[in-house]
Amino acid sequence: MRVQGWERGLRLVVEKHLALPTQYGVSDCYAIADDAVEAVTGARMFRDARRYRTAKGAARVLRRHGFLTVEDAFADRFPAIPVAQAQRGDIGVIHQGNGEVSGGVFTGAGFFTRGPASALVLPISSVTRAFRVA
């Protein structure tokens, strides 16, 4: 169930991450999705999941929770839906050409995620898989 005022909360999450530099555990592809989930539902996806500061640390935390990628983590918490049915506040992943999977959130402007150097708003057609956050 979505909490009252989630739309404003989601907007604040996007504004926050637009202002932050890319930094593991603070503003990365998982942190954006986790902050969005909290804005929409009032709860984070996993307790202690953002205790990392490097790519290796992020992978270690995922493995500790039983996952290989953020996609696995998202699928554990939320039902998969067709990308075309995703709405603002739902989360998803993109598969990058280098084999990496990046998470993000659906917004009114597109799919909001984090690249190596900055926040990105990508077209919905870039999203590989979507998950209903409710």
C-alpha cells in the first residue's frame, strides 16, 4: 500500500539524488530505488543493505542477502510486471552493455537511475524489467 504523500516524497528523492554525486551506498542505482521504495511505502527494502562504499562492497552485501544483482533483490520483494504497465514509484532495472544491472525508479519524466558520473533519466524503453511497488 502506498503511503499518503508518496508523490511528494518521490519528487524529493529525485531532487536529492540529482544534487548528489555518484557515491556507493549514498547515491547509486540501489540507493535511488531504495529511497524511492521508502518514499512510496514508508519502509526500506532490506535492513542494513546500504552499508557499502565500493562496488565490491555492494556485491558483498547483495551476496550476504542471497542475491547476485539488484534485479534479484527487487524480485525478492516485489512482483514483476510488464515494463509497459509500470507507473510512477515502481522500480526496475536496465541491463547495461558491460553485463552490469542497474536499478532505478519510474518517474513522470522517464526511468531515473544513476550512471558512473551522474544521475540519468532514461526512456522507459531502456528498462529491461519492472516491479510493482505498492
